[in-house]
Amino acid sequence: MTLTEKIKKLLIDNSIPFKEIDHEPSTDCITSAQNRNEDLKIGGKSLLLKGLGGFKIFVLSAAKEADSKKIRAILKSSKLRFATKEELLDLAGVVKGALPPFGPPVLPFDLYLDRSIINNEKIAFNAGILTKSIIISVSDYLKLVNPVICDFSKD
């Protein structure tokens, strides 16, 4: 089962309504928002980061930037780095820009969610590939994931 199929199955199994959009490849947040005809701020920017405790997924509004100092403090880690292209492919089965905002049962990583997502009515994300997006309500998204909710976007 592909990552896209896992996500869709999770949504269907939990009776979560979703909008699926096929579009041109989107490798960055601005192009993704344009391809979806949606506001940049509802995009869920997913980052696979490695601190001293291993890899974790951090999700924030695509209109925001991550603050590595805040993330290091959250993880209590003096070191922090992005996953390489090879690690993204090996660990998550995705290319850069396609990482969806899910931990277990979709991906085997702890999930950290910035408050910038919670303030939105909906969340849009690339669904494991660069040519397909899914949009769901934030309230439904929160029913599916068990994130650590914190503040790690730049002010």
C-alpha cells in the first residue's frame, strides 16, 4: 500500500470527509498553494528533523518558518538537522516536499504540531507524492493524529 493509499484509507475508515486534488508537481509551499487554489497559510508544512533522540515530524503552517532554536528546546537536543533526501526516501518513502503531516499509524515518527495549524479551519498537504494534495478540516485532522502541540514557528 502506498503512502497516499494509507492516508486515504485512514480518512475513509474514520469517516473523515476530504478533498483530493490532482495537480502539477509541487515541491514548495507556494507552488502547492497555487496548485490547490488555497491560501498559503492552510498548507501543512511537514519537516522530518533529527535531534539527539532520532527523527521526528514537525508540522507548521506553510506561511511560517520553523525556529530551530525553539525546536532544539522542545526536543532538549543540542543538535538538530533536516533529514537528507536519501533519509526521506529510506525512512518515509517520499521525496522532498511530499512528506504528509502524519505520525503513527501512517509514518513511524513522533508528531509535533505548531499552533499555527490549529488556528486554521482546514489543512492542506501533499499526500506522499508531489502531484496529489488532500484537504481536510483541522478538527478532523486532530481526531486522527496524536501530536505534541507546541510553538516552534518564528515570531
